[in-house]
Amino acid sequence: MCSIFSLNANMPTKVCVMVSQVKTLVQHSDITNKRIMNMKLYTVKRIFPLLLCMLIFNSCDDEKMQWGKIGGEITAEEIPLELTEKIERYDFIKTYAAQYTPQMCIGIGLSANLYNTDEEYKQVCDDNFQLFTMGNAMKHGTVVRDNGELNFTTIDKFFNIIPEDKQIYGHNFIWHTQQNQNYLKKLVVEALGNEGEDPNPPTPSEDNMIVNGNFETGNTNGWSGWGNSSSNKLTQDGSYGNILTLTNPTDGSTSHSAQIAYKISGTFEMGATYTATFEAKAQQNGKIQIALQKDSEKDNYPGEGYKDYDITTQWVSYTYTHTIKTVADMDRFMINFGLTANTYYIDNISLVKNSSSGESPEPDPEPDPDPILPGVGNLLNESFENGNNGWDINPGKASDGYSLESVEQADSPDGNKVLKIYQNGLLQIKTPEIPVGKEVVVSFYIKGEQEANVSIAFLNGVIENQYAQITGTNIIKSKIAVTTAWQQVTFKLQDSKGTMFKDGVKQWTYILDFGRIKGNTYYIDNVQITDPSVTATYTTQLKYTQNATPRAISSSLRNNEKIQTALYGAMENWIKEMIKHCGKRVTAWDVLNEPINDDLGLRGVDNKYASGDSEPTGSTASDLNLNWISSAGNQHFYWGYFLGKEYAVKAFQYARKYANEQQTDAKLYINDYNLESNPNKLKELIEYVKYIDEQNGSPIVDGIGTQMHVNVDLKKSQVDAMFKTMASTGKLIRITELDVAVKTTTPSIEQQQSQADTYLMIVESYKENVPEVQQAGITIWNLTDSKKEHEYWLNGDAPNLFNADYSRKIAYKAFCDGLAGKDISEDWEKPMNK
């Protein structure tokens, strides 16, 4: 035995006793000498800080140990020594799974990037779990590029290093989020063609003004960079070949602290429109800026068209469009990347001048003087493409230093421009005057550079109660909790008595009250105010602007055969290529994820959408606006909106067809969340499964997944009822994404025990209420409570089985006990602490 376990006669009695206990733990527990020799790094890290603590301090509490993450991240209350000893004696989870629940497969939902790069993270996953689900690496938005090609780089790296005995759960084929909206929308637009369009639309020129944009020449000719000790060079990246790599070593004061430019031949033409496309990713999430500029020191390098782009750690395609308006003789294309310390990777840069052919179309006729379009009910539709358009300060309600302007914004929900509002104290702004409808529905998007509360109010004499408490989507009692991400606010000006407007009111405005915060900036876009009592005569809602009338729609977006052909083709190719590439390595596929909306109804099919999304507007290639979140890394796309209820049938049929071709026995699942707390949602999901099977002519859905993102308040009666209902289908039942939130990152002993009890209860209920033949298994979602695993999901919580330092939590023991059907520690002959 290592000499570190020798007892010193001069040690205080308590320390000697505790060292003796640890020595006994190692010598006489289930951890054999052979296992000690093969102990992984993370196991050693748990035991030796514990021992060092004993050796350093002269006395300590009999009940608690001061141990945690090396470096001090852990802040949860430390668990009692006796329980710590028990937990450390437990074997790996997969050992108990093989012994007590061989019919199940116990899995982990993990980060492929962490697994590929962090040896310790990989080791804990390998040691404890039988099945792996990659959280993001196999999703449509990650794999599919804007041109429809599939990028398997991360998947291949993962497959190359996982042990042969690990099963893979493919997550997922069809969802409404993390889809490549750029590619799928392009297919829709191409299918629409010129229906209802200008017969002579602008078409991009074939001449790329950036000759060296794909860098396959092996050099950076034409490009020059400078600023902030930044660097630019070519590196290799899998199938991309040579890519431009930009490194900014330290944070800069602005984006143009570090720059790189490509000088074109000639100059940009005043009044002409130019479109650039490029693909980019970053070492960590960051931001770059694209602009056009004149290379003239004496003129102080004037430019225009400055547009910011959020760059993620995955390859994403971006589009930049700008019409030259003010600066003459500009001659270079700029990439500004100096705002934060980061490394950016860029490839396939193209810049073309858009040109028009043929004669100019006839101008649109003057609009109907009635601001409510017949049969449409639009009272206001504002995307700020033409300036502020009547939005202004509420007189006497603004401190000095405010600003209000229409600006271009890369992530604008509707078009390129948004209303930018800067606040430096008291600020209220008011809308332009709006005609009164029988009913009025208000909808707009809003975000801020800082989180803040904004209130809705009305001018005197407009509605019956000026201080009415408005509640709707993302607005409660007239207050909006503005975040740093776009969110859609929707509310109706109608109560139980009918319209809220006073008699005789013909025009009205509403006010956004920003309070007295100093130094915040807000953005507003896609303001729509409609009268839903007017029956629409068109399939899709049309925009109302001040200089155009709606064109007739020649075909519906929902029943367009060309669109359906294009999207089904894309769906089939996506599923086919994924299955062919992954082969027998994947033993189950999450074919359809989260099809049922929170308030019931099929997402997209029944005009039901996730928060922030709404029904598409427009009907032609030029005016189609999906109105679905399109931020980089989280693009939304509702296949069912265009394809109807049967889109799910096709998805399962494609999956079965190509799985059979690969001679795999992969099981096909449908998956959703909140099934334990929303029995009506579960009922609707099961009805949809029946529909899919019936339309196929025979059962094709093998299993139903319940995610189970729950918290410690979960009731056993809810869980029992869910599993009984699911089991009644006869399908395989799998818990696909289990975690138990404790509502804090610093749980007390009581909270940790409550979390453990919840994990135990779920496993016991699953085994009790789902017959063994239907028990497909359980997947835990995320490995540890580390911040790097919870940057976005359950940020501010500690929901997992392992602490951030890979040490086991009480929940680890409870989960193992649940698999075994007993307290495993009671099998040991005698407790070590006498």
C-alpha cells in the first residue's frame, strides 16, 4: 500500500480514525486491488483530496467533509462522511444495469465536442453508460449545409473513438428547431418560382468579385489584414480544404479593432445592390462584422453597409446584401473581427452584383384609402425598412441622450431593418396612429442588449380603462420581461364585454414605457396589428404597406405540389444519407421530436408554433417571410406547415426503408416532453402514433420516448399515470432525456436528497408500470453539473448525477439503487464506520 496511508502517532485522534477509515475503504471494500491499479484519473481525484483534507487539518466534523472540485467551483453543501463512503464503494452504473436490468440500455446524453476533446469527460461516460446520445451533433441544423450537402466531421470523429460495445441513439431526424432554415426556405422559394412575382426580377450576376474566395489556390492573395496584433492564415478543415483562419488575441474596443479586407477590381457602383455569401464558424461563439469601404486614408476610409453576424462553433452559411447609398468609389470588402478574443474560420466567400434585365415593371397602383384591407384585416404592418415611419417619443417623457432610428440588423425577424432605441433615463415611445377594428390583436418582436422590464400603456381617451392590465404571449399584467434574445409579444385588446375602445374612437396609439434605466438599447421589429374579426379571403396573411396593394395568390403555400416535392426530396435525402453513413453503429433513431405543441395541436400543421414563431406571411418568392426564429445555430422550420399531418408518416417510412437497406435492426422512436405533467398532450401524442401506423398500413413506430426534464416537486402519481398510459400502447417505452432540477446551483443536503429520491422514484415507477418487454431503457441528459454543460440548458441549476469535478452525487447512488431494486449498500457485510 502507498505510504500515504501510514498513520502518524502525532495526529489528533479524529484524524487518525478518519485516515484509518479511508485505508479500510480502499483495502477492504468492493474496490479490489486490481481495480485500484486500474482506477481512472477522475476516481483518484475524488479519493486523494479527501485524504489530504484529513492530513492537513487538526480536527474536523464527524459528519461532513470539506471536499469538492479542485479549483473550488463546487458550492453545494458537502454530504456526510458515512454516505460519502457508501457512494464511493458503488460500482459503475453500467455494471448494475447489466446485472439487474439486462433488458434495458442505460444511456447518457452527451456533448460530442466534449467527448472528442476532454479525456476525463470521455472516461466517465465510457465507464458508466451503455448507450450514447449526441446532444446536437446529429441534428439537421448541424449536419446539413446551406447547399444541402452533409458534413459528418464531428460525427466521424466521435464514432472513431467510442468503444465498440457502445450503442448510439440517433437524435434526431425531424424537429421544429435546429433545422437548416436557410437551405429549406431556399427550396420553398425555388419551388414558388415566379408565381405572382415581378416578371423581370433582379438576378445575381455570375461574376464573383472575390477571385480568391475559396482559398484552394493555397494562398491569401488579394487579402490584407491588420489591427490588434491579429493574424490571418490558411489552415485545413476536413472536406472544406483550405480555410481562412482569423485570430484576434485580445478583446478590442470595436469590431474594427482587427480587420481583413479584399480589394476588388474597380469600384462599387452607386445605387447598385451587392450580395455576399460566406461560410463561417468560430473557436467559441463570437461576432464578426461585414462592410464595404473605400481604401482612402485621406478620406478616413469611409464605408457603409455595416452588418453584424453571430458566429457559432458550427459551420453556418451567411448572406449579406447591401445597396450602395452614400459613399462613392468604395473598392474593398471588409471583415471586422476585433470585438472579442477569438479565432474565426471562413470559407467560400462570394460577392456578386445583382442586376435587372428587361423593362421596369409598372408601378403598383395607389392603395385603397381605407387602411383596413378588405378581407385581410391588417391595421398596421411595420418592418422599419423605410425608417421610423411615425414611431416617436411621447412628448415630455424622455430624458436627454435618447435615440430612435431604423438600422440594419443581421438577425432581424422580418427583413433587414429594425427600430433601434437607445435609453439614457426616462423614456416612453409611441406608435403611429392606428385605425380601430372590432377586435385588435397586437404583435411585435423585441429584445434588448440588457435584460429589462417594459410596460404597455395607452393615451387618455382611447380605451375604456387606460390602466387595463394586458396579458398575452410574453406579456403579463402589461409588463414584458425583455431578454437579450428576440421574443414575440402578442395580446388582444378585447375583454369579456367586447372591444376595449371607447365609443367614437377612430384612431389610437399605444406606448412602450421603458422606465428610467440608463444606458440600455432595445430593438423592435415586425409590428403587426390586425382585426381578426375580418375573415381572410387569402390562404396566407398578406402584408399591408403604404405603397402597394396585395397581388393575387396563384397557389397556396400549404397545398403547393412543387414545395411538397422539394421538401420531401430533402427529407428523404437527409434521412437516407444519415442512415447510410452511420450504418449499424446506430441502434435507434429519434425520427420525430416534439410534434405536439404545449397547448396541444400538431406543430406547424394546426397553426401551432413554439414561442417566438408565428404563421408565415407572403406567398411569393420575394415576399415570403416564415416568421420563424432564424438565429444562427437555432433555426426553426416546421415541416408540417407545408407538408401537412402526413409528413410524419413519410419520415418514418424513409427511416424504415433505408434502415432495412443497411440491414440494421434500428428501432424508430417518436419523442416529446412534459408528458408526465400534461396527460392531454400524452393522449394527443399517442393518437398521432396511431395515425402514423394506420397510414402506413401496419405498425411502423417502434417506440415512444418521454424526455422527463423534471424537478424535485414531481409527484409519483403523475409519473405512474404516464407510464401506465404509455405502456398501454404496446410500444417500446424509453426515458430519453432525464434530469431532475433542484432550482439552485448550491443545493443543500436536503435538496440533494430530494433530488436523489426523485431519481429513485422515476426508475422504480418505470420498472413497476412498464412491462419488461417494453423497457427500452433510460438516458440521463448531460453528465455533470459543470457550467460548460449548462451554458444554455438549465443554466443556474444542478440537475445531474455527477458534480462538476466528476465526483458522484447522492443521486448517483439512488439511480443505481433504482436499477437494482434495493439499497445496494445493505448487501455489504458490515458498515465500515463503527
